[in-house]
Amino acid sequence: MTHYVGILDGADDVWGVRVPDLPGCHGGGANPEEAIADATSAMREWAAARIAKQLPMPAPRTMTQLLRSGEIDSTAGESAVMIPVLIDSGRPVRANLSLDAGLLAAIDEEAGRRGLTRSAFIASAAREKIEGHR
């Protein structure tokens, strides 16, 4: 899985994250967590559009490289965050999982309540956990 450096800045209830290695890719929110979550979603959409055009993803630079380039201004309150980008292959794969019977029943109940299949629910929960959403 590839991680890109996001640059977080803001104050009070206005926060933003820009991803310098993905031009035009940014997110925002009322707090740092919302801004990072929005940037994570924007990165996934940015990657999907790029792949649809059969263009390669840009190589991510390290935090050290971005600091040396001057693109992160810590004196202005900016900080760096590592953000994973999950790129769907569009090809479902069958997997055999072992779960506690009680957990599986709870998954099925919640998936049904949300109008999802078991697989869609588990995939969504895994994506949220990997991307750091709560």
C-alpha cells in the first residue's frame, strides 16, 4: 500500500490538507481528523481518475524530501501526516474468513440495517480501519 505525505494546516474549526505529490488533491474539515478523512477520500478519487486515464500514479516523496524542499512550513503551523491510498483493482476475490459466531451475527445484523451485503460491510469496515477513520 502506498502512503503520501499530506500537509495539514488550520485553526479553530477550519482545517485543510493538501497532498503536494497529487496536484489539486486536497481535503478540508472542521477539525484535523475530518480534514484528513476528506483528503483520504479525495486521494482515492484522484487515483481512480488517473487510473481510468491509464496514467501511472506519481511516486510519493518522503517527508524528509518535502521538508528539504520547503513545501512544509512548520513555522506557519503546518504539519505533515502520512495518508494511505487504497487503490481498488476492480476485481473481487473470494476469501475464507473465520470469525466468532456472535461477531458474525452482529455483522450481518448491522449490514442488513445499512442495506449492505456482508462482504460490502466488512470491506467498508476494513477500509475505514486502514485509512484511520473512526
